[in-house]
Amino acid sequence: NAGVTQTPKFQVLKTGQSMTLQCAQDMNHNSMYWYRQDPGMGLRLIYYSASEGTTDKGEVPNGYNVSRLNKREFSLRLESAAPSQTSVYFCASSQREGMNTGELFFGEGSRLTVL
Amino acid sequence: GENVEQHPSTLSVQEGDSAVIKCTYSDSASNYFPWYKQELGKRPQLIIDIRSNVGEKKDQRIAVTLNKTAKHFSLHITETQPEDSAVYFCAALNNNAGNMLTFGGGTRLMVKP
């Protein structure tokens, strides 16, 4: 049981380059999320998808785009990377039942460095 | 939007002592408060959560208390062990307003043997 799988685990980019972080979950969860983790700032939500076909902005969406490709997959794209986007990115999924958000299951993280 | 403050940012205790981490939140409509543990180089994992209809919840050596009037909640770890060393994150969510779970800045707990 793989849970939440995200790729790549490490990436170095130059300013202005683009890249896509891929995420897939095999738990049949309806909700998926992208967070970034910076020292002392906890986990900040970039975008989330409450269900297949929907996406919404989180706290820090600027500079990012997302695609909920199907129920399993949720990708995060950086169109023109900036040094401020150097961070560890976590994908997560959860099963929202009615009005209750369930436990978040996180991927292993992707460490991105923008030079 | 919701704002969650977490204190202290670092906490060092002797093995066997208790540890307390405190969080405050700003949105009085928040009704779900989970705690996540992240070991070094690993992914965050849920350790305990509490909903607004209860004031306290225990699971073996960990407990969470909630004071909705004061808008704060705390994590209590008793009889700490070296394997409790990790970063702990509190979070808050208004379930009636969607899926945006807001995290605190984290507390690095170090348990000295």
C-alpha cells in the first residue's frame, strides 16, 4: 500500500525555469492538497482540491498552478521558478465525509531549490 | 482567514518529564484541531485530534485540551521518551467552511536521555 507518492524527491532549478511536481494517492480519497514547508513557518497551504474537478487557492497560491487530473492525481506547476519558492513541498490527501475533514496523509516531500 | 500561533518554538525536556505545547487560533468558528508529529526527514503524521464538542481527549501518553472561550488548545505528553523527539504541529479548521487546515509554526521537542 503506497499511500501518497510524490515525485521528484529532489530538484534544482534555475530562476525562470518551469517544473511540475506530481502526486498520486491510492486510498480513494476525495480531497488532495499541496503544502510548502519553510523553517519556522509550519506548513502553508498552496492549493487544494476538495473533489475531482475542483481546485481552490490556499494561503500562498501566487506563482503556482494545479491540476486535478483525476481522483488519484494532483499536480503542482511552477511556471517561472523564483528563489522564494525554494522549499520542501508536501502533497497530502484526505477523505472528507460530509462536513468532517479526515486525517491528512502526507507524501514523503519534494525538496526544491531555485538558484 | 484563520491564524494559528504555536509556542514554544523549541522545547527541551529530560526523559520522563512532561512536555506541553500551546496553540491559539483566531477564527471562533474553527471546530477541528489536529496535532501532527514530524520526525527528522520524515512526513508529518497525525497523532491526535479533537473536535469542538469535547474539552479533552487522551490517547495513552498524549492528551489534548481545548478551551473554546479562550481560543486555545494544548498538547500534553507525559513520561517523555527519546522517540518523542520531533517537530509537532498544531492546526485548526472550520469544517463548515471547507478544507483549509491552517497549521501553526511548529515546536521542535528534544527529549534528552
